[in-house]
Amino acid sequence: MQACVVAIDIGGTNLRAARVDRMGNIACQQNAPAPGQGGAAVLDAVLELVSRIPLAGVRAVGVDVPGLAYPDGRVWAPNLKGWKRMPVKKRLEEALKLPVVVESDRNAFVMGECWKGAGRGARDVVYVAVGTGIGAGILMDGRLVRGYCELAGCVGWMAVRDRFTSAYEEVGCLQSLAAGRAIGRVGSRRFKRSMSGAEVARLARQGDGEAESVLRDCGFYLGLGLANLVSTLNPEVIALGGGVVQSKSVIFTSARETMRRWAQPIAVRKTRLVVSKLGGSASLLGVARIAFEHEGTPC
């Protein structure tokens, strides 16, 4: 039987688990909502998902989390109640009797995109996830960039305006101006009713001029952040992921135009800005790849 790993994606809203083989084939995927009470109930729900997956031939388990994964496998995840030092690695290894590697979701995203997606074959890649927040997985010369405190890639805290406001204290400047919640907030103000970022994006796809204007404005700030990444890291590829960012969408076009105008001119001409080819599969594939490397089985 071909060697496999179990890949687990823990999100603030949803949980996913699947078998992944060395060719990147995903099988037996299981999905469930994340328990609202947080704490150990989330790991109980994860184990229930894994119980539905055949473990014959499984060499290791890879888990990605929406926050900070410490080297000892404990996790801080602000979107999950009670996850300040949650012992994810210890708990899952005890229950599954398999080696477990725990990684941040942003690092899983970039690994997946480089393995089977838009960054395939490149060694200098940044994956920018634009969702509720904004985070980045960074691969330089084929290696993950983690930072001194494992916090490299928290690009939502990039300063892209010259005046600090109290809104930036909790989520950062760029996230306050360009993430999904920011799009919803600006849309709500413009349309004078409560809206989500997804709804604004849907209206824009239908040709609504006001919604397009909202995405254009938020895309400008996203583009400033991308320009800073280009000028600082000189990547070959920047892949954008997230529900509001689609190929040829208003926000993508606005971000690309702004990036090209503001970034270091030689570097930006060499950078390919693309939309993720993997969508929601990027994190599962990425953490599977990390699990294979951790276990010592080449892909």
C-alpha cells in the first residue's frame, strides 16, 4: 500500500481531515464545523473526523492551525476559545499513536501552492491569504521563513497609512483596510445596510458599480502591502487566496495595478502575481507535504 499521511486543517469555523498520498492525491476527506465552545472540544471533533479515515499505510499526521504553532506542538489560536497553549501535538499523538507535526495555516498554504499549485517549481514564493484577516506564508530559497518568534508572515499588521487609529490595535493596519471584514464594513457604510465581504464581492461580479468601487478602494491598500512584500523579499511568485480574490476580479486588478506602481521597479517586473490554483485544498496539501518531510518520506 502506498504511503500516506493524514492532513488536518483546523479553522476558526470549520474542520477538515483527509488522507493524502505522495503524489498529492486527496482521499476520504471529512468535514465538520468547529465546536463553538472551543477548548479541548475542538480536538475531540478532530479525532472524530479522523476516526472515519482508514489509517492503514498512514505514516504521520500533519495539522495546520489558524495561529501560532510553537516548536513543541502547542498552539495559540485567537479564533478558537481557550487556545492559548493548546497541546495539539501531545493530545493527537497520544490518541492516534502516530507522529504529529503542527504548522501554522499560512505556512501550509505556501507549501501546498508550491507543491501542486501556482507556485510549482518556484523557490521564492509568498502566499497571501485574504480572508477574515490577512496572513502570508513565505518561502525563500525553498525554505519556510518563520521569524524569531515564529511570527513571520503576519502581514496584516503592515502599516499602509500614515495615521494610527484605535482599530489597528487589535488586527493591524492592512487587515483593517483590506481583509474580508474591512470590505464588509466599507460596503455596509456605502450601501447603508449590513453587508459581508462576500456579499460585496458577489455584487461586484454582477456589475454593481458601488460594490466595484468598494473592492477597488480595498484593493488599493492590498496592493500597497503586496508592493512592500515585493520590495522587501523579491519573490518570483505571489499567490493570492481567499474567497473575495478571484482571477480578473476588481480587487485583484486594483491590487496588481497598485503593486506595479509602488514596488521596486526591477523586482516587480520579475514577480508573477497569481490567484491560488488550489483554493481550499492548499492547506491540506501543504501540511501533508510538511508531514511527509517530517516523517522522512520524499514526495
